[in-house]
Amino acid sequence: MPASLARWARGAFSARSARVATASLAALVLVVSAADAGGSGDEEEPEPDGSVQIPYLETGDLRPGAEWVIDCADTGTLPGVQVGCTPEGVALTADAYDPEWGEHPLTVTQFSGGTTLTVTYRVRMAPPPAPEVSVTRIDVPLTVGAQAMIPLSMLGIVCTLCTVDGGATIAITEPDPEEDQASARSGASAEPEPLTDVAMGLSATHLSLRSDEPGEAVVPLLLTDDAGQQVTTEIAVSFVPAASAPTVVEDAVEGAGEETGALHVNMPGDAWDLTALAWGEGVTFTCPQPRPDGLVCMRDGAATFTPVPPAPDAADATVAADAGASPPQFAFRVVDAAGTVSLGSVTIGEGPLLAVPSWETEAPLHMVFVPLTEEPTPVPALDALFRLLEGVTGR
């Protein structure tokens, strides 16, 4: 193989990262095959075969090595992918992720002196990063015998592609039997067994729980994003007797007879007087994390919300605007003079309406935090391609 071709192999690919609202990495996967069309007629060279990853919704550059020039007249096109070509390189940018896109070939012809090289890239879209849950325990004890509602925003779910109409879901599943068996075999833990008779349900805005016994409980959840990727997680909660429990009031009927309580409501606006949603003697208010960017809560119950728009240079502003930079929901804690704690929430939307418990096992998932924009980072997979091509050329 000519030395110029070996130089091309060492520098055939580089990636230009574009700052995006999602900032999370998924990929286009390019599998490269090459043949020396201008060879000397000796035994055919083996075809290189490898893969690299380009960050999700960023721009990947296909650049020739030194002394090589791209023939843009022979560069192909890809559906749903912008293909920009200059003699110095080819830029690929996916307009949006499409799980049905499949795999498409892209042929790029390059030449150096009397040598012509045709490279076929078999391109497919890979999904964005799978959802993540940043919270594993709800830090407000729940009252035995009462219906407890947990705003989904308190789970701190981070998702790149969980939109209102995209098909993302959250579901209650069965605990993992393998983990339970492993825990039983170890016998090393002195922790009591978790409660098994706990009512659990989901709506698009809240997780509902009820137990008639005190103790620890584990809520097993299955998250599915718009791309169909699934992630399991577990949320721990504590149930305590009413005599020693912070008061968690979940609707007007149950709360009417309590000394301290708070409501879960759906209501519009960008400013609220939380004292109208809670009752008790000498109460103060806090809004725990995770909570929406732009939310300000005062101890006297005054709360305001100023949505934070997507970054102006976001490559996927449509998704960011659809999902929102953070959930349109926040939780608030009410603490009275005796230290009794109640949990309430505001879901910004139509209303005012009381949020009521739901005992369905699956619900739409869109109360999520969209990943923040990050600075570009190197793509380690490119190094693997360089090493692969060097091995093919014998360098």
C-alpha cells in the first residue's frame, strides 16, 4: 500500500463537537471499508473493519489525511442527515434521532496523485443516553395508613429524550428476585426486610404510596425513553406511625382534620402564595432539591418561577423546548412550630385542580430534567479506529 495511503489511514477521521442543549452523548456509528483503487495489482489488501462513535446530535467530520483531497462530486447523501462536503472534509449531522432510520451507506471518493481511494461508510443512528435517576431515597417519612403522594420531580429523573408525546413511560415493576436471593444468601446485613404489602401507583405527575405497617419499603421502577431504552431503579421510602410521623397530607378530604398539612395541586402561573396551599401554626416553607431551574421559594411561602430557556446555540432546541429545561413541577415542605413536616407540590398547568392519587402501574414520563450543556469532550472511540487502520496498513 502506498505510503500516502497509510498516512490517510492514520488521519482518516476526526470529530468536531458542537455544544448542544442535551450535552449527553449517543452516536452515529460508522463502519469503514476501504480498497486501494489505484494499487499496483498485487494481492488485494484486506478491508479495514471498525467502528467509531460520534456524539449524539453533534457534527462529525470525515477528513482525509495529508496530501489527500475529497471528490465532492462523488459524495453521497443520507436521509435525515445533513451531509456537507468540501475538498478538505465531509461533515455529518443528524437532524433528529429516528429509531426506524436503520443503516445507510455513504460513499466518499478521495484521491492523492494517481491514487484513488473509495471509502464506504455504513451509517446508522444510535439512541441518546438512557434516562438516569439521581434520587434513591425520599427523605420525608410517610405516615402509616395515609395516602402519600410524591411529586415525580423529586426523583430527579434526567432524560435526554423523554417528551410529552414521544412514548416515554414510567412503570412500577416487580423487585429483582436475583438481588433478593443474593441478599438472603449473604446473611451479612442486619437491616430488616422491606415491607411487601405496600400499595403503589403512578400518574404522569406523582408516585402514590400507602402502607398499613411501619418500616422501610422499596419502590421498583422501570423508565423507558422515547427511543425505547429501558432503565430500572429503586426508590426507598420510610413509613412511620402517625404518633411519631411528620404529617404528610395528600388531599383536602384527608387534610381537613389535620393540624398541619399541605396540598398537591395543578395550577397555572409563575408566582404563588404557598400559605394558601397549607395550614398549621407558625409554619415555614422550603422547596427541596431537585427542583426546576429558575424557582425561588421564600420561608414565608412566596414562590416564583422564571423558566430558563435552552441555550441559544443548542443543536436540539426543539427537544429541549418540548421537554423543558426542567420539570414544570416543584415540591414544597411545610414545617410548623412543633417541627411537624408536611409535603405538598405545585404542577404548573391548567387548574387550579387538586392532584389525586392514582393506582395505575404505568404512566407517561415527561417530568424530567434535560441534561445541561457541557463543553465538548474527546471521543475515545476515534483512537480505536486510528489503531485499527494502522494495523491494516502494517504501520
